[in-house]
Amino acid sequence: MADNNTVARPYAQAAFEVAQESDSLAELSESFAAAKALMEDGQIAEFLGAPAMTDEERLTFLQGLFSQAVGEGSVFAGGSQHGTNFIKLLLENGRVVVLPEIADHFEALKAKVENTVDAVITSAAPLSKEQQQAMAASLKEKLGREINVTTEIDESLIGGAVIRAGDVVIDGSLRARLEGLANALTK
């Protein structure tokens, strides 16, 4: 069986092309974020897999969830015929469980067009706004793209930070330096 990312890619590409043509990238992005959050709940996926439910019942259930999560006008809550048709297609093909992966691929396509990248800065201690801005500015210069920064705390890093921006990983943590020193000493 194909892996979820392989299955998700063409659906994300198709949704992206339709959203780009209709100038609704932001709206669809918001709907995909809600869909991803909802579908990552294993209970919802399990409920949708119940053999006694019809696709129409599943569609109504999902549209109700999307309406609560994003609002009545949400793309997947029935606010768009394209959105409704997309969810119907996923249900007919038994692919609704790959919505989180579709959302990830869609966001990657959107970021490429908008020339942005999401960066996660993981540090041992909270970073000030100034530190976050300085790191974002350095990354923008290095990558030549707009940077959307989020931060995380991992006390096991001891000190420093690990930055993940797209395919780029910069490990400036004290833990990594100590591990490198330990490897050098054992050779």
C-alpha cells in the first residue's frame, strides 16, 4: 500500500491549483489547518471508518466539524462547492484520513509560491522578541525568503538552539557540541 505522503501529493497539487486560480489560497490554507487538527484526532478517523456510515453521513459530519472549527463559510464546511466536492472525492476514494498530509503538502506549495518558509527555533530557554527577530533576519538573509518563526523549549539542549527551516537544520546547541567533543575524544 502506498504511503500517505505519496497518496496526498496529487490531491494537494489539485487543491492548490484550484485555490490559486480562484485566488483563495488563504481560505483553503485555513480550512486545511482545521482539517489537519481534526483528523489528527484518532477518534474522529476511527468514527469515520465505521462501516455503517454512508459517505453522505460522513460528509455531513465533517462539514459540521469544519463549520464549528473555522466557521459556516469555511471552504470544507459547505462554503465552497470546490471544497465540498474535494471532501466528497476523498470520502469516495477512502482517502479522508490523509487530510493531514494533504494539508502539509498544500502548505509547502503555498510557501513556495509566497516565497516563505516556516522556521522552528528550539532553545533551552525562552527567547526574547529581539533574539527571535535577529534569528529571523539572519535566516531571511541566508535563505532569501520571508521567515515565519515559531519557538519551542527543550531543556535537554542545555544551551544554544536548533533551527529547522524547511530542509535546513542548524544545530547550535550545547548538547550537539558536547556530543561532537565526546565523539572526537573517543576516536
